[in-house]
Amino acid sequence: MEDTDIVLEVDGKNIPMNDFVRKILCGMIAGSVESLRGVEGDWKTISIGLKR
């Protein structure tokens, strides 16, 4: 996960994250998505959008 990058935007504003939060979010998202059927371990990009 060291070479994984993550960007957090809220209402179009880039939100900076420290290394701890970056590693936690990357691990949670990648681990969850990789456990799904049809997702290969060599994925290049994961995009997630949340709306409220």
C-alpha cells in the first residue's frame, strides 16, 4: 500500500490527510473492494463517490 495514493474532496474542496489517515483509508477501501467477486488483485484505479 505504500505506493497507493488517495485524494479526499468534500464539496469540491481538497482535504489534506496525514500519513496515518491515508494508510487507514487506503487499506480499508482496497481490502474491501479486493474481497468482491470480479475484482482482480492487480487493479489500477478505484473510484468511489458518496452523495448525501
